[in-house]
Amino acid sequence: ISGDDDEIQQLQKALLDYLDENTETDASLVFSRKFYIAQWFRDTTLETEKAIKSQKDEDPSEGTHHSKDVESTGQIMRRAESRKMFLRGIIKTAPSQFSTLKMNSDTVDYEDACLIVRYLASMRPFAQSFDIYLTQ
């Protein structure tokens, strides 16, 4: 997986499908599902704020460079808004309706869910900089 937004959203949706399917056997999965949605929404907001702040901190010396920053800021905002719309759509969908809206006909089993969680966790900033923390 290249880490594209669409692929990440598909993985997130597959994980949420798995959690929704198994809520009858384990009630804590309802909390887990809500936690993941909230965490991904928060991450999107923080990443957007961080990207915009880093662009403002750079001192553009040329006017053309500034126009590129404005375009990239617009792209950042559009990407963040599409992620948030995806998560809002999931939030608005009732859990019973959620399982009928699956993207894939394949169901995710426990091992696949664990693999998805590990991959999505590896995309988080702390996991990406863990080697730096260890060397320091």
C-alpha cells in the first residue's frame, strides 16, 4: 500500500466494518469503533493545522513561491475536508446500516483486522519517529 488517502480510507472502513460486525460478541468494540473515528478526525485536524503552520513559518522570498504555497494550502484543506466528510458520513450512519454499506464483499477476519490496526498505527507520527527516539 502506498499510503494514498483512498487506500487508507478503505482500510479504515474495513476495520470499522469488522468492529461493527463483532459488537454483538464484545460490547467494548462499540467504544473502540467510536474511539478510532474520533482519533482519525482529530489526526486530520492536527495534520492540517501543522501543515498550514509549517507553510506560514517558511519565509517566501519570491511572489511565485507564495502562490505555490496558497495552492498547496488549498490542496491541504481540500484533502482534510474530504477525510472529514468521510468520517462524518460514517458517524451519521447508524451501526446497523453501516454493515450494509460495505465497500468490499470480503469480510475482514481477526488476523486481517490486527494487520490493518498495525498498519494504520505505523502511519501515526510517533510510530514514524520511534527510531529517532531510540537513537537519542
